[in-house]
Amino acid sequence: MQANTRGWINGAIGVAIFSGSLPATRVAVLGLDPLFVTAGRAALAGLLALILLVVNQNQRPTRAEWRTLALVALGVVVGFPLCTALALRTITSAHSLVFIGLLPLATAIFGTWLGGERPSRAFWAFAVLGAASVAGFAFSQDGSGSLGADALMMGAILSCGYGYAEGGRLSRRLGGWQVICWVLVLSLPISVPLMGLWWPADPAMVPMSAWLGLAYVALFSMLIGFVFWYRGLALGGIAAVGQLQLLQPFLGLLLSAWLLGESVTVTMVVVTVFVVACVAGAKYTAATPVATSAPAR
């Protein structure tokens, strides 16, 4: 099987896993503090990552790679989980998934910037249209959002887009699963103490559904999903495989309606479709990424 095909397959699996992240986070923060959820998902995934690295006796990253790993950690271990957890205290996961429609665009922007490319004017036109549609939805009177929560979601998208692009580049040298494992291990000195600090006062009073939501985002969203996703970006290219994120809002909306019983309004669907169309157009007109050979790991 060709590397490009393997990249698309791995990327599709990663997107399918990520689609359950926001619904699971929503369930978790209904019974647990968002700060505890943020630290807990990173700490639990980090301990599993440490075991994987010790068992496989992987070579440690270089000094320059450690700096890059730290930046990736700020984006995907701290920025995105914390912003989404805080936002989901006041908005539904269905509302937040409209913002996820901008994640492919953010990944493309950071990918072209880190690769030293210059997107076309058409690319920026689609980018402005997509951003305008999200801003319009955020200020709409559908009663399901708030200015503060929407701002947090935008912060989550920017930090995650950077983490995806930088992590995808680094995966070409270290391998997909090694990158996320080193990122999580690097975060352990902070995530473990914070998990203990924000531990619930009475764990027995926390609903089982909240613990299950935390378990999903720790095991699947924070570790397993990234193993497939970074491998897909490394093998198939950041800009190309990143298009698979266009499926995430639709999958997430379906999960929100099915698992949480949340209402998916016509407005949400229309805005999501329009955002996806804008992101697709932006990606189609974006500059071709610099070709880089990727190890099949």
C-alpha cells in the first residue's frame, strides 16, 4: 500500500476518534471541574505514553525537537482542551462543533506559514468568508451561545491548528505516535500535580457518565486519536490529509444528537455546511505544500 493511501486511512481514523471529543468533554464537565478535566486527560494519557516509550526504548528527541514538542504541547495538551472545557460549561457541544469547521483552515494557515508558502488571494477570500460566517453565527440570537464561550472556542481552534501543523511536521522525523507520546510525557510534571490539586472533593458524588467522558478524552482524544492523526499528516501531507477534518463537524453533530439528545437546529447545519464549503475552497486554492519524505511509522 502506498504511503499516501496509508496517510489518508490513518487520518480518517483519527478524525473519527476526534469527532467524539467535544460530546465527551461536554459530558465530563457536567460533573467535573473543567480544570480537572484538562489536567486529568493529559495526565492519564501521559502515564500511558510513558509506558509505551519505556517498553519500546525510543531514542530521546534532540534539544531542538524538545523545543518544538513544548510548543505542540501548549497547543494540543493545554490550549485546545482547556478552552473547550471552559466553553462547554455554557454552550452545547453541537454549538461548539460549528467552530470545528474552522479547524482545517487554521491547520492549513499554520501549515503554509511554517512551510514558508504564500497562499493565493482566493485562499484568503475563502478564509474571510468562513470566519465571517462563524462570527455571524456567534452573534446570532439562537440562545445557545455566549460571547465569552465563542471567544474561547476561537482560541481553541487557533491553538489546535498550530499544534496539528507543527506536530505533523515533526512526525516526519520522529514518527506519528512518538510525537504525541513525547508531548504528553513532557507535560507530566505539570499535568499530574494539577490533576491532584483539582481532584474532586467527593469523587463518589461525580456521575459515572462524567468519569466515562474523561476516560474517552484521555485515552482516545488525547492519545490514540493523535497516533493515527499525526501518522496520517506525516505520510499524506498536512494540507492534503487535513481536509479530512471537514467531516468532523458532521460526525460530531450526529453524535451530539444521538448520545446527548441535544437539538441540532437548521441554523447550525446551514452554518456548518457553509463553513465547510469555505474551508474546502480555501484548501483547494492554497499553495502546494513543500514535499517532504515521511517515514512509515
